[in-house]
Amino acid sequence: MVKRALLVGCNYPGTQCELKGCVNDVDRMRVLLVQHFGFRNDEILQLVDNDPSSRQPTGANIRQCLVKLIQGVRPGDAIVFHFSGHGTQIPAESGIPDDTGYEECIVPSDMNLLSDDDFREIVNEIPPGVAFTFIADSCHSGGLIDHEKQQIGNTPHAAGPSLLSGGRPEGRPTRPEGGPTRPDARPTRPEARPTRPEAESDSSYSQTGHIGRHHAPVVNKSLDIGTLTQILSQRTQHEVKVGNIRTTLYNMFGEDASPMVKVFVNVVLEQLKERAGGGDSGATGGGGGGGGHGGLVGKIGSLAAQFLKIKLHDQGSDHVPPAVGAGGYGGGHAAPIQAAFAGYKPPRYGKRGDVGILISACESDEASADASPTSNPKHAYGALSNAIQTIVGETPGPLTNRQLVFDARRLLAQQGYKQHPCLFSSDQNADAPFICR
């Protein structure tokens, strides 16, 4: 049985979106995998951004390592991908259906986003019988494997029935009244254990179990669309708006950009060729990040904004972001461009889709927490990562994925967090052991 893991922690040091606990999370996850699940150290790869001399957790590096991670795997093997860092959402392309109407993304250190469709594409390459566990400790992480069945959660329009519905007032039970009960259900976990001494923390599963409701300063792991466009604008020296995020990413990263970004740009390029009568449009890539600066990228950015405007209109939204409504991106070309995307079939759940197991820190519309219980940065952690490490470390015997997520919901509620971890997987994998037997 092969056991491999890719652990990625992004603290984004020196930026306006800096976090504190993400590198700690992956250090502790390594300890958990080795000591509790029998992983070998040489089968675990870490990408972190706190050491400039090490391989950085850029978008291209993460994708390359994921491809390597799944190479040669066979039925019965256990593969783990743990990401701790920022998450974000960008509106889905018009004409391409999406579970939530947005693309949920993780944010690598260089802002080269990886989306739910990208993870679906990776999962589709894994043969049946392999356990691929994706632990996503980031905001908007519900649904990060596109079209994976929702087992626990309330993500709108996700595949499969929602276990929870309606609002989530504080103190609401994690299982609805009269809902399904596990045959081996354990009583609600008591208050988690006190903080471990610092000398013990570096080699323990969990830095801290109990933080109380008001004792740990928290930063959320959501990179909002305004901050994302601001960072991209700073790095490209051009104004980036909501409607040209994808084309900006393509202009910044080229062939290293997300596969879904490249698909988007290729479709728009084909439309530009058709509008130019099939010949050379004479445009150049000198527009940098776009944003109306002319050239090919400027034209693509304009068309991308049209897509966003159509998408918002289709969803019945009365709010059109200024980047679209005030940017003068009208025109009569929306219908043929939308038609071009209507013929595109992104990777979807299929025969091999049952291998994906996503344990997300929260719903797709929620934020997750990066907590700093003391002034010592070694004590910082992501709320989901800490909960998993605490639960596994305290539980004798194996846990199923379903049990783990229910227990994580209870523990985080006891600690005063507002986030609700979710489980996306096949029915069979929902009741399979967490990570491996």
C-alpha cells in the first residue's frame, strides 16, 4: 500500500493578506501522518512560503506536485493533499454551469489560482479504489472538487442532497432533529483539553485544543475579490477589475496558469479571430494585465467583463460590480461569445469521480479562521487543521470521514467558531476510514 502526501502552507509573508498559522498547520499535519497513519517522511512533500530558499507553493509548483503525487497509484493506495491558506471565489464563466455560480479557488503564494474545476480534472485522473483525501483549510472551500457529492453541508446547488438546510443560528445542533444517526455515534465531545506546553507543541498533533470564545485573535482566510484585484494590479502595474481576472492571470503566468484560465482565454481568442474575419487582429500582448489598456489583453479583458455581466443577469442579480457596470463593457457581441462557451464541456463527475474526498473548512459562502492564541507565532493555527489533529489525537481507533466532520463541527462550535466543515465524497467514501485503515 502506497501512502503519499502533499502538504501546502501559505502565510503570504510581507503582504496585506498575511496569515500566521498555515505553515504550522502543515508541520503538524506531517507529524500526524507519520505517527498516527504510518506515512514515511520521504513520501511526504511540503511546500511552504516562510523559507525563500525552499521550493515555493506557487500555483505551477502545486499542480506539478499534485500530478507527481497521483502518478502510478493503484487501488488501495492512500493519497493526501492538505492546503492551508487563503481561499477566494470568482464568478464562473457565462455559459459554463457551476455548482455555486462561482469558482471556488485556493490561493497559492503567487496568486496563480487553482479552481474547483482544476481539482475535478486532477481527481478524474485517479483510478478507482484509490483514497484521495483533500483537506482544504481555507475560506470558501466547500465544493473545491467540482461536482463531488455533498454528504455534510449546506453548499447551494452542490451535487447530492444537503444534510443541513436553512439558517445556522449559533448553538444549532450539527445534525437536524430526527436526522440520520451513526450506529457507532459517540456522545458530544467535552470541552477540548487545555493548551499544551510550548516545549511539547512542536512534536504534538495539535498546538491547542481549547481557545475559548474570546481568547484567540482570529483572521479569516478569505481573500476577497477587492483585495485580489488590488494585489494583481500592484503586481502588473495595471488596473485589474473583476471582469479581467482570468485574462490577467494568463498574462502573468502564461502556460503556468490554471488549465481553466487557459481554456477561458482560448475560447475568447477564437471569438476575437472570428470577429476579425479569421485573420490576424493586429493585437499585441503589450497591455500587461489588461484593464482597458489596449492590445490583445485589453480586448480579452473587455470580453471577459461581458461574460461576468451576462452571468450576473442570468442569476437575477441586481448588483453589477463597478468593474462591469461602470467600465463601458457593453457591445453586441455577448450572444455569440456565450454560445461559444455553451459548447464547452468542463471536466465533470464520471466513472472515476468517486475517488475524491473533500473535507472543507467551511461552506462555500463562509470564512475559515486563522487563530493566534498567543503572541508566539509558533502557536498560530488554522481552525480546521487544529480540530482534525485534536480529534484524531484524542480518538482511540479509526474514524470515518463522516464521523470526523461531525466531530469537527461540534468541536469548532464549542470553541466559538462560526465556520461549518463539510464533506464531499461518494456514499461509500463518506463511511470509509479517514485517510486509511
